[in-house]
Amino acid sequence: MDAFSFPGWFISRSRRVKRAVTLLFDFIIITLALWVAFSLRLGELYLPKDSVMWLFVIAPFIAVPIFIKLGLYRAIIRYIGFHSLWVVVKAVSLYSLLIALFVLLAGIEVVPRSVHLINWLVALLMVGGSRMVVRWWLAGAVNASASASAVRNVVIYGAGSSGMQVLDQLSTKNGMTVIGFIDDEPSLHRRQIRDIRVHPFSHLSRLIERYAVKDVLLAMPSVSRSRRNQIIALLEPYPVKVKTLPTLAEIAEGEVTVDDIRDVEIEDLLGRDQVLPNESLMAKNIHNKVVMVTGAGGSIGAELCRQILKQKPKELVLFEHSEFALYAIERDLVKQPLSDEVIIKPVLGSVTDKNRVSLACHSAKVDTVYHVAAYKHVPLVEQNPREAIRNNILGTLYTAEASLEAKVEDFILISTDKAVRPTNTMGASKRMAELVLQALSAKYKDETSTQFAMVRFGNVLGSSGSVIPLFKQQIKQGGPVTVTDPKIIRYFMTIPEAAQLVIQAGAMAKGGDVFVLDMGDPIKILELAKRMIHLSGLEVRDDDTPHGDIAITFTGLRSGEKLYEELLIGDDVMNTDHEKIMRANESMIPWGELKSLIARLEQAIVENNDIEIRAVLSESVAGYKPQCEIMNVLS
């Protein structure tokens, strides 16, 4: 059997077999340590006499139960650390003390007293030292078994405490070798941390060329998002895959481990430094109230539910027409903290079923409604306009009317930037939904306590309609990545930030308000695609780099799509108490006039009259200019 055959066999055994082998080894080593103690004390190879032979027999039967009791066999030898060695010290010390006590009580005078001290030292060295040797042996066997092609040379960016923790973890990780640190602190340059040298960023190119570095691990959880973005942008031109640790806000407690390392996502670059939410606004419409979220199983609705749960409502009603989505969000919420303190009620139903929505509001005595349910995918809605009108406009009307009847206190509609001067049916239908709430708010202003509000924002990262999941899939499949137009731009926001701002905006409503979220700077989709390819450790294939990995192709604007989105119809906008939320004063249509337009839409749906639907939208929605001809897939 060669030097590495036993470690390979040992690692592949069950936990029970590993413990049995370790226990047998300790039986032998404890007996051997006692014999060495006698030999060292007497200065010769000691042959046990009959009067002390029993001591050699009983020694392991005293030591091993102590080792078991103190958990010495629960530690995984390959990952043994300081804590486990401290347990060895305590276990061996207790064993040595008991052996000395037995000899004293038995009155055996032929055992020199110094033997006990020597026995303690030898047993400590053998038990602890053997475990460290085996740890090195097993780790070496695992690393030797990995093929040379599987080994990835990595650089850790950040030589602080997190970087050192990652280094410790990677020292036992198969297939990864740390060849250097990169750090921005000049005083650390040229120093060594555990035999690994710290380099300035200017040395990265040299390290990549010399050691074929494949990955750069960002170990800087405490830096701001903007600084992380700068560092990632600097790393983009290099042919490496960038990985990162969670931020401090994401690390609840405990040490950083290799399992915490994840690929840098485009969300890390597009997200902004978080503005801490105003807790009084977060709680105003939620705390100790009954809250209903329509479309609770969607990406935005689900995050709203998570944020709402943190504010301790009395009851959270999940209204969702997709059975699987409802099942998934309920399962997710019951695992969240505070879920035991809140009644979570899953309601299967569609907002187009007026009776079902009304029953949900009345039965639960709902105080606040977040109306998220909508069809949002622009090309699909363009091809199915009747269903979009039914769901986005009539669904909003039915939910609003049910809220009025049930005396709901606050009704917040999740709208979109595509409602501003829309070129597609989806945007027009969402603007029409806004007009419904504006008209109802004005009509019932003095008759009801229900406050209607709309919150308008752009794309959210990772939502079901976002382009980012599509790009990820295309890159995974080897490309090409498809972009509609090289000039197209979009606003982006993370889902948690959007959900928090929606809740805070709704808390500032006075009736019929249209709130607009600060989306930051617009992003060119072409640049977004390039950055995602670079973050995957790949190179864009184009005329300048014909041997690149992933090509980008242009498909042309889709049905109803436009190059850029807007957030405001007019210029009349005011600041609010929150720096990221603005209040817009938008034109409206009185309920008497709007009611007849809605009646025409309902009749057009019954008659499958897409021409009339488009005519009503054109009359109702300011700035609506359809980008394409009517294209119902069932016409």
C-alpha cells in the first residue's frame, strides 16, 4: 500500500468507521506514551513488571472514555483547529490526573512520581501531534489526488481579517491554491501573510501571466458598494472570474467560510449604497395591521411580503392566482423570523374575480392593500392585449372597489415607468390603472377614508421580466448574448430597495398620489451585457477580439419596446421627506368620463375587438403612441 492509499481509503469510509479507527489508534498511543514515560524516567528501555502491568492495561480504558466525553471524536481531523487542540489538552490532562490518583490510592511505590508529569507531556505530544500529522497527511492526499488541470490559482483581494480567514479555509480546499494577496494599503505591500506575499494592484497582470490565475476573490465585506464597484470595474479587463464575500450587512454572525464565497453578480454593480429606511414610514401602514398583497408570489410581491413581515403585521394575506407561486412564497415566509408571531393566510384567486377579491378584503378585515398583480412582459402583453386589459385595468378596478367597500385604509398600486408616454399595451394599461385610482380617489375623497397611491419605478434586478436572467442563461450556454439595440438604455433597482421604497412611499400618501422612485443613472443594455460576460471570466467576441468567448448579437426592438423609459409625464414634481422618493402631479380623468371608457373596454373584451381596445387606450392615455400594429395571437 503506497503512502496515499490509506488516506484515500480513510476519507471514503463512513463516519462510524473513521471514529472506530481513531479510537483504536488512541488505545495504542496511550499505552505507548506510558511506556515511553517510564523509559525516559529510568533511562533505559523499560520492561513492565507484574506489579505495574495492570497500569498499562487500565490506562487506555481511563483515557478513551474521557476523550469520548469531551468530544474528541466529533472533530473532523482534516479540518482540526485550535479549538480541537485545546480539547486534547484538557482531555489528556484529566486522564493523567486520574492515572496519578489511582497510583496514589493503590499505594504502588515502584512508580516514580515524575513519571506522571512525563506521561502527561508525552501523551499530549502523541495525541495532539498525531492528529496534526494526520490532518496534513489527509489534506496532502486529497490535493495530490486532484488532477493538475483541476487546480485553480487564485488571488485574494484584501489582506485584512476576512482575507486571512479565506486563506485558512482554502488551505484545506481541494483544487484551489492562493498565490498572493492584493491590497490597496501601501504599508502592506511586499509583506507576507502566512508565507503569502501582499502585492499592489499593479502587480495583478504579472501574477496572472506568471501563475495562470483563474479567480480573484474579493475579501472586503466592510467596504462601501461604490468602492466595490470601482474595484470590480478595474478587474473587468482581466481574464479572471471575480468572486466575492457577502457584505457586512449580509453576514449575521460567525466566521467567514469558503461556502460564503459566491460569484460577483451584475446586481453587485448596479445596486447603489443602501439608504437606511425610515422605520416610522416602514411601520405606518403595516405594524399590527392586516395587510394584503396581490400578486404575492411574483418577484416584487414576494419581496414586499418579506419586508412586510419584518414590520410585524397582525395578519398577512397572500393573494395569488398561481398555485405554485403561492405555495412557494408561503413556504418561504414561514421560515422567516417573526413568522410565528404573524398569521399568514394564502388565498388562491385572481384579481379579475371581483367576488373573490371582495371576500378576501371583507373576511380578513384588511387595513392595507399592496396591489402588485399585473401582466408585465411587454411583447407577450402586446400579443395578448385583451388579457392585459382584463388583468391590469379591470383587476385594479375590482381590487380598488373591493377595498372601498371593505373600508381598507391604504391602497398602494405598484406601477411602472413604462406608463409614461407608453409605446406598448402594457405601459398604456398600467397608466390606465393609475387613472382609475386617481379618479376613484377624487370621487370618494370626502366619502371614505381609503387613501389611494401609486408608486412608479423602472426595472428591478432579477425580476421575472428582467433581461439579466436571460443574459445569464445565454452566457452559461456559450452565447450569443442577444441585445435588441446598441442604444437601448434602462433604469435598474434591486428588488429589496424597491420594496422598501414602495412601503415608505405608500406611508406618505394623502390621496391620489403618484410617487416616483429615484432610479439613479440609466444603464446601457449593451454595456450591461459586456460586463456580465467579463464577470464570468470570459471575453467578448467582436471585430477587435475575433477569438473571444461570447458574441453579442442585435435582434432589433421587440413589439412595443422603446429605446429609453421615463418616469414623469410632466415637469411638476415635488420632493418628499425621503430623498429617494418624489411626488408627481399628473393629469387625471374624472370618474364620470373614465367610467364610460372602462365600460367600452369591457365590451371590447367580450366582443374580442382589439381595434376598440386600442382606440380607448389612445383616447385615455396621454402620449400613447403604439410602436407596432395590432398583433393578437388569437385574432
